[in-house]
Amino acid sequence: MLTSQKHALVVSAHSADFVWRAGGAIASHVKQGWKVKVICLSYGERGESAKLWRQTNMTLEKVKSVRQNEAERAANILGSDIEFWDIGDYPLQINNDILFRLVDLYRTLQPEFVLSHSLHDPYNFDHPRAMQLAQEARIIAQAEGHHPGEQVLGAPPIYAFEPHQPEQCQWEPNTFLDISDVWDTKLEAIKCMEGQEHLWEYYTRVAQQRGVQAKRNIGITSKQDIRFAEGYMKLTPSVVSSL
């Protein structure tokens, strides 16, 4: 039985994606008392582990083991739960078993919000596939006719976190999350991703840039000092009683 504690769900195509793109959101919500579940659909063992494959006598199982260890250490630092579904990458091997497994997880967790990838990415087809899975599972989990008698899912908002090349992915941030107070935590988690060390500095710059943009969007009279932020593209409408 779930408690009254709020839950959030992150659907990550590969084992490092959740760190670069949503590590701040994870750490921030955990700090506020939330439970955050990260699903790594794959380890990124084929397409995102070039540094490991350049080593001698490397095998697929060795790559997976290293990537899992990196992601587990990062998740521990961020404070999230993590599951590895090991469905294979390049391409992601999504079938109905995986779809319904995620549906079941939606209904069990009843997440308040969901984070996953951009809907388009011409450089990495695994990323939109992960978001499509997250969206389709959400719809099925809302259906009364799917396993009648179970508690159906409500309508948790879905956010697309930032892709590596946003201008090429039809991704525009319409939501900024201030992660200044957890930036050191996110950076520590980033540094667990030793297989992709070349991205550490890149995602530091991204967080700084989004921090500048976030501060400009809260008004010049605000005393909030935003130094680091994450950008998200909210894919579902907001329902409000006032503007």
C-alpha cells in the first residue's frame, strides 16, 4: 500500500539520461519529501558507452555492469529509487509486455507528474520512443476498461526534459525549475557518469544558461537568486482558477 507521500516518475531511455536532464528535479523533490522512481529502460550499452567500448577485452555484459553501477551511485546521491528494465538500446526494444509493465507501475505509484524525453530527436530515436511509451502507458492506465476494478490513473502532467540539441528536436522550454539549492548534489551525481565524462561540463553550462533564463522570467524585482535551473517542456495543459 502506498502512503500519502507524493510520488513522481522519471522514464529514462538510457542509464545516464535521468542524471543530465532531470537530476535537479529529482534531488529537489526528494528534499521536499517526495518519493521519485526512475525507470532506466536500457543501459545505453550500445549507443552511449563509446569510452567503455574503446577498452580492450570489453564485452556487452561488462558495459552493462559498469553503466548500472554508475546509475545506481547517481540515484543514491539524488535520493531516488531506480529500476533497470534492460530492454536493449539502439533501438529500444519496446513491446506490449513493456507497455503494460509501465501501465501497472503508473497505477501502483499514482505519480503526481512524469518526466521523460522530447517527442522528437533526429539524433537519437530511443529518446522519443521512451516518451511515446510514457504517454501511451499513461493513457491506458487511465482507461476504466483496462483491468476493471483497479484504481485508474488520474491525469498527471507530463514534462519533456531537455534534449542534447533542443533546436533540432522541436523542444522549447515553457517551464523552468530552480535547482540552485541542489546543484551540488546534481553535479556529484553527474560525476558518477564516468563513461560520458565529456558531458559533465556541457550540462553544467546548460544549467547555468537555464538559470539565467529562469531569473529573467521571474521579474527584476524578485529577490530569488537563481544560479542553476532545468528547463522542461510541459506537454499537458494546466487547469487553473486564476491567471
